[in-house]
Amino acid sequence: MCITWFLSIWISNNASVCMMMFPITVEIAKYLIEINEAVTTEIKRCRQLVTFGIENSVEKIDFAEGQEPSRESLFEENSEAEQNNEYSKESLKILKAFCLSVSFSSTIGGSGSLIASPPNILLKGFLDENFPNNNINFLSYFLYSLPFTFTMLIFAWALLCILYIPRGFSRKAIHSEKIIEKEPLKRAIKRKHSECGSLNWEQKSIGFFFIILIFLWFTRDIYWIKGWSYFFPKGFVTDTTPAMLILLLVTIWPKENIFAGKEYKNLIDWKIINQSFPWNILLFAGGSFALSKGFEKSKLSNSIGSLLQRLMPAQKELALGLIVVLSEIGTEFTCNFSMSSIFLPIVNSLSQKNEIDPLYLLMHTIMAINFSFMLPIATPANSIVFASGHVKTKDMLISGGILKIVGILVIFLFSSTWYQFLHNNSLLLLNKEKNPNSTLTDFF
């Protein structure tokens, strides 16, 4: 779960699920199932042999034709049952837990950074347009979302262990090496690792540029010291600038080591970019921005806000709870991006009418929208896991519903503690006259 969560912070949820689901997670689950069933079978055999010895000693068994049953006959009925069903009920629960862990951890990781999911990008665009002097950048969002998502990850892991991992499973795994000698999963991983070989020039180059990109994002505008954007005119550098710079560099950088006499060839050319870039998401983002702008220009968001203002509690905590609940319900039945484009202008209008910090409601609304755990149609990641055939809709409804309730509680916890530490000033105040290179001490 930690690996899937970490990958989802930097790449799309769908890609992280595809990388972790079938080639890794399912095989690990099947291997653990093999261990569990082997240990369970061994325990049953020991118990039956002990029972057979006791009953034989007190002469309570009459054998036909004076022949004692063989050891294999004691397990004939059990082996026939195993042939009829590929996995036992206990083993299926283990497989469900591992499959759901990939789905849940990727969804939670989708709130980990501004580039983790489309709703986060939409939030950043909405804030930049409506509050030009907002203090939300890659680092400030990451500082808040990292402990938030990690806490959610711990609760998701605990929930899956309680619901699906059998009691005593860990004790059985301790003695697994005594029962399973071949260890097929371990040998398969070693074989695949040896086939990969050492990192080549192309892989090292991509890793190098990825690290440089993350470093530039984190150090562009730092709270307690002035970042490298301080050396440029105000508004000249944004979080988009490092991404465009790295993209330009990888199109120039050689694919092979030219210093070793290799022929020069671009690391990435336009053909690869055109084929790999998710243009549909870009067009979808443009449509969502247009829809959000239409809500504002037509005053529809104000009309809906005025209508909901009668139902909206005056206390910001209760208002946050109502919005979060509505967001988590709606995100299960429609696309996260569409939900974000509709909710952002409405929530912004409500926050200003009730004199509540817009960022307080907007940020947590997006995080609630990202928490699509319950239905296979909610996100492509859920659909991929559901398509494996190991998870049923009922499993997602039960475990995802409980995790949604936990998500509401975690949002309340962090909005009252960690959020107040990082973003204690309202956007309405910061938007008047604020230097974008203000330090963290200037906020207190």
C-alpha cells in the first residue's frame, strides 16, 4: 500500500494501479494464500492424527475387514473440496484485501500533491484565477497533504486487516519456510530482477530529470526562506515553469551516452510526447474550466449559493461537514473532474457569503471529492480492480463506505489542527496586498 500510495502522488492513479495490481499484488496475494492453505492443511492433519491416535487407543473405532485407514484417506474429503473450489473462503478474503489495498492506496495518494489528480490541478487553477495572491504552491500543498494522506493510508490498512485478514494469519506465516520449500514468488522476483540488469543511460537520465523536477517544485517558493523564484519578476515563474523546462531538456538530452561514442538521438521526441500525453484530460480540463467560469459569469453559483445559504450552518466546522458529506456522496456517481468544476464556484460563493475562509472549504472539498472508494464506476482505478474478478461490489460498498466515514473524521481533525498551522490567514485577506515570497513567520 505504501508503494502504491507513493506512486500515486507523482503519477496518475490509473498508472499506479496498473503497475501494482496484476504483476505484483495479485501474485503476492496468491503466494500468501498458498502459505496460509498449506499451514492450515498441516494443522488439520496434525489434529486428525492426534484424534485418530486417541480414538484408536480407547478402541472406539471398528475398521471394516480389519484394515486401518491410511493417512491419505483421512484427508480425502478435504482434498476433494479443495479441487472443487480453487480458493477457500479465508483465502478469498486475503485476495480481496490485497486488491482493495491497491485501489484505496492509489485513491488516497491522489490527494498527495497538486499533480496527483485532475481535481487538484483544477483547484490550483481556480485559486490562481480568483485569488491571484494565494499562497498555495507545490510545497505548501504537499506539506499539508502528505501527513493527511499518510494518516488515511494507515486507517485504510487497519480497516482491511480487520475486515479481511484472518486471525492468526501472521502466526501461520512465521513457519511458512518449514512448509513451503520452493518459494515460487521469491524465485520469480529474483528472475525478473536479474533479467532487468543494471540501469542504462536512458533510465538514469529519466530518473535524474525527475529528481530535478521535484527539487525545482519544492524550492520555487519556500515559506521560511526565499526560493529561487525570488530572482525573477513577480508572477514570471509558476509551478508550470519547471515542468516546461524539464520537458524541453528531455527533448534535447541524448538517448545514448554520446561521450562513449554512441550516435546522438533525442531522449524523447514529439512523436512519443504526442502518443503518451493525455490530451483527453487536457481537453476535459478546458471544458471544466469553461463550465466553472460559466457558473460564475451567469451568476448561477451565486443563485445556488443563496439557496443553500439558508441550509448552511453559520459555524465553519458544521459548514465544512455538510459540504464534505455532499462531495463524498456525489463523487461516487459522477466524474471527479466534473464534480470539482461544479462544486468549486458554489463553495466559493457560499464561503464568501458566510465570511468563511474560501481555502478552508475549497481544499477540503477537493480532498473529499478525491475519496471515491465505494463504487466500481467512481474512478477508473476502482474499475480496474473490480475487473480483476476478485472483488465484488458489496466488498467495495462495505469497506469503501467505512473508509469514507473515516475520511470525514480525518478531514475534521486536520482542518482543525495542521491546516490552522499552515494556512491561518484567510484568502480574502491575503488577496488584498500580499508579497508572493512572504515567509511562514509573516503569517503568524
